[in-house]
Amino acid sequence: MVIHKAFKFRLYPNVEQQQSLVRQFGACRFVFNHFLRQRIDFYAAHKGEKKQGLNYGDTAKMLTELKQQPAFEWLKESNSQSLQQALRHLDTAFLNFFENCAEFPKFKSKRNKQSFTVPQFFTLDTENGRLLLPKLTPLKVVTHRPIEGDMKSVPISRSPSGRYFASILCEVEVAPKPKQTDKAIGIDLGLKSFVVTSDGEHVDPPQHYRQAETKLVKLQRQLSRKQKGSKGREKARLKVARLHEKIANQRADFLHQLSRRIVDENQVIYAESLNVTGMITNHHLAKSISDAGWGEFVRQVAYKSEWSGSHFAQIDRFAPSSKQHNTCGYIHQNLRLDEREWTCPQCGALVDRDYNAAQNILHFGQHSLNITIGLERPKRTRRGSPALLGETMNSEAIPL
């Protein structure tokens, strides 16, 4: 099986190289925004006609003509293939929108993360720690781990904190190793416990944002008092950006370690499909839900399961995983969110809400997905997420 795997390394450009990278970032951002406006205007002017939208081929021709105009000759200073990649990214954003996979494309801002992609004609010199890119002098790079597979492209990015990175995308041939276990597990995601498994394991949420909130409030207050455009304001902005980056790195480290352990220890994994976008509209829980990172955790479990030969699937989000008692089948219709334990009126048992949900998720998954371990895989949607059980799959017990 061939997979795409990215290797992210830190770059250390000098002052002159930083200026060149800034020009490259600006050119790609301009091309993306300019042709996003062109595509919006074209659709508004030709709505209802046979051709009512522009595609990548149309915008690529328009870019060539744009670079010939005297006012836009500065675009020639940038790598032409990186500009074309910006158009490809724009086209992909529209395709995802029309297929209901993403929101409508947004204009890029110079205040957020900056990036451009080099699709070819680049060289990584690991011995000397240098990355060679078109129209740039060799950049210093720290390669902390070896590269696998064939290098295909290099996205270059700059974080809001001012750090530069190169994410080398490679094609890697992976042969999933047979596991020593045929264990199946259901996982329930929550706020009181980040993960509760059907085996009874409870993983507490690290709450990295909550722990740094006091310091973050202090730094943001200092930033708001600085004069706009001053050097002091830029220094204060960097402090805030670096703290946000530290929180994001801590959260990513926690999610990667937990998802890797769950995938390594289990052959079949079931989870609930959560509407995170809808849940964060609750202003009482939005901050905690965003801090938890449920969506990213599910994404990591999904692709790591595929790479490792495990099976991962999600049950229907409307399945009564929390309301139904997994032992007697009684459904508590009026179960409130603050009820972490409830007594079953039918059998009299004390029910732990999260553990009960994890067991139900495992039960629903086993009776909704037809998998023979080691032979078949769950169907996958276009974006790579496993198909929802109960929506695209026939119900049949899983043989374990």
C-alpha cells in the first residue's frame, strides 16, 4: 500500500532569505486571492449560462496573461510552479465546497499562517543540513529523522510566531504488519474524561488551553495596550503567538501518543460520529470542546489504523449510545447532559454514562459492520474518513 507521509523540519533562514520567502508568500497569497475574486465575479456574471464557472485551466491561462502586464511583472520574481500550485489549491477548495466537504473558500490574510508549495526541482542535502529551492539560496534545515520513500513536494510555511518549516511530502510503500491481537474496542469521547473505552479505561483530558489561560489573558491584555504599528506591539504579538503555538504543540503531542497507543493495542476500533461544529455553538462548552481536539483525534486514529492494518469506523451520530443501557436495553429518553450516572428503572443498575456509551458504541459497531478481520476494510468517503455505520453499511454481526 502506497501512502503519503509528511516529514516536517524546522528552517533557519537568514535575513536575506527571509525577505525572499516573504515575497514568495505574498505572491502566492496574491494569486490565490486575485483568482478567488475572479471566479466569484465570473459566476455572478454568467449565472445560469452553460459555462458559469472557471476551472484550474482557465485561471492558469489568465495567470500567464497577468504576468505579462507591467503592473504585475513582480510575479515573475517568484517560482512559477508555486504560483500554479496556489491555483490548484484554490481549485481544490472549490471542489471540496461543491461536494459539501468544506466551507466556501476564504481570502487569505498576511496576518495568519503563510505558505507556498514547491512541487519539483528541490533538493534536500541531509549531510550538510541544506534545502535547495528554486530562486532561493540554500536554506539551513534541521533534519531530526530520516526521510522515507520518494519526495514529491515541499510546502514551505511560516507560523504566526515567526518560525519557518518545510513539510516534505513523500510517497511511502507501507506493508501493514499482522497484529498479535484481534481485540475490538469502542471509544467514547467526552469532556470529563477525554476517552473512555469499552474496557473501562478512562483517559483524563490534559486541558492545555485551560492551564495556559491565565498567562494568555495577561499577554493579550499587554498586547491590547500597545500602540498599533510600534515595535513593542510586535514583540507583544509574538509572545501571544508563541504561547498559542506551544498550546497547539502540546495538544498535538497528546493526541498523537494516545491515538498511536489505541491503534497499536487494538485490531478493530469504533467511535461515535460527533457534530463538533454544531456542539461548539453552545457558548458554555465551546472553549472546552475546542481545547479537547476530538476531530483531530478521530482523524489521527483513522489514518493510523489504515497504515497499521487495523479497522476503524464510526457509528451513526443519532444512535442512542448514552441513553440506552447496554445490559437490559432500556432507553433513558430524558437523560440530561449533567447526569454522569443514572439508575436504570428497568433493572435497577447504576449506569456510568461514559462507560455505558463506550460499550454501546462497540455493540452498535459489531452489529452494523460486516468485517472479517484481516480481509476487508470499511468503506471510505472522499475525504478519507471511514463511512458511518448505519448509513452506508448493511447490519450484520462482526465475527470475532
